Amino acid sequence: AQRALLQGQKLEALGRLTAGIAHDFNNILQTLSGALQLIPLTHDPARIRMLAETCQRAIARATKLTGQMRSFGMAQDARLATVDAGVAVGNVLPMLHSALPPNIDLAADVPAGLWPVTVDALQMELALLNLVLNARDAMPDGGQVRLAVRNEVLSERTTALAAGDYVCIALSDTGSGMGPETLARALEPFFTTKAVDKGTGLGLPQAYGFANQSNGTLALDSQPGVGTTVTIWLPRAAGEADGVEEGAVAGQIDMT
Ligand code: ADP
């Protein structure tokens, strides 16, 4: 459990780091855009050279940032693998448990016989952690989190999904819920209703990005004062799961 806790804290730190980097990038782009707007309006060659140097420095900073992201394993291509959905979720449960305070109960319903899915295990782990952290934040006085995974046959296509077989992961909480304005904007990157040092506004976009990257989708269902359910659909992978050893999914994260 200690290892899972550390891993959860590292992932939370990773979320904040991502937000910090996004902020830095924004500043760099603003510098570049400002200098590039000034150059055609400037006649003094010395000043033009200075503006060009400003651009060069901004680009150097951006390059350094990408280097940092790469060393943190963030700027990598998705590492897709076909895994048994039950094993994949089961592997991250200890970490999810230790991300929650004692007054929040996590019940997991992960039946046997779930279909395989093709996912980036690290992204999946991050997505579930982000959802659990949101549930935690929505229940300052405690409550219940329920993680239910099931196979689902979609007989007709919907706006977001083709008809077919899906593994459906639903995470419900008994927290504050979201009003219509929050619900409408919740998936927007950097949208947060939390204090600056608490929220990054990148949790749900990451989870949504994970679902999309896996050719699935994510839906939010929320009622103020009652709670929230976030559902992720992942398409059933053709064929069998690759030989996944117990612990192999969670073991992919190494941010020491
Ligand atoms: P962050 O958690 O950093 O604010 P997210 O993108 O994860 O960023 O969430 C955006 C916003 O959506 C939150 O600030 C919160 O207002 C709302 N939200 C997300 N999940 C929940 C939840 N389970 N219950 C209530 N509100 C939520």
C-alpha cells in the first residue's frame, strides 16, 4: 500500500508538473508572437536583431521544456498493449485505494470474464487516478466511490461510438455533483472550479484524451447534491490479451 501511495503522489505531482509546463509554454508562445508582430513594424536593424534574439531564446526555452517532458515520460507516443480489462483495473486498485482518505469508501465491481482492451496502461492509470481524485475533492465530508467494470454490447451506433462490443468503466461518487454550467465546461482544458493550488483543470481532459486515444469515449453524468458518474467506453480488442503478468500494468510507471 505504501508503494501505491507513493505512486499516487507521484502521479498527482505529474499532473501539477504538466500544468506548470503548459503554463510555461503559453508564456513562450506569447513572447514569440509578440516579437514576431513587432519585427515587420520595426525599422531599426539593431532592434530587429534584438527581437530575433528574443525569439531564439524563447525557442531554446521551449526545446529545454520538451527535453524535460521527455525525461518525465510525458512526451512519448502512446504505448498501446492489449490487456485484460479486469487485470488492468485490478492492478491499479491499490493505488486508487491509497489516494482516498479513510472517510471515503471505494467499492470495486470488477467481474471475471471482461474482454481485452487495447490501451496505454500508464494513461489508463492516470485517467482512473484523475477520476478518483475528482471524486475525493467532491466529497470533503466523506462518502462512497464505486468503480464498476462490465462488458457492454452496443447494438446501435451513438453520436460518439460505433455499434459493437465495449468494456465500460464507470466511476461514481456521492459528492457535490456539478451544476449545468460546470458540467458543460468540465472537459475543457484548464477549466477548474478549485483553488489555484488545488485544481489544474487537466484531470478530465486527460481522462477524455485517454478514452479517445483508445478509440472509445467518455461521458459525464452529474446531479448537484447527489453525485457524479464518469463512464469510459473502450472497444473490445480483437483477439486475446497479451501475456500480462500480475502487476505488469502498474509496474510500467517508473518516475523515480
Ligand atoms: P480539476 O480537478 O483540476 O479542477 P478536472 O478537469 O479534473 O480539473 O475537472 C474540472 C472541473 O470539473 C472540476 O474543477 C470540478 O468543478 C468538476 N468536476 C470534475 N469531476 C467532478 C466530480 N466527480 N464531482 C464534482 N465536480 C467534478
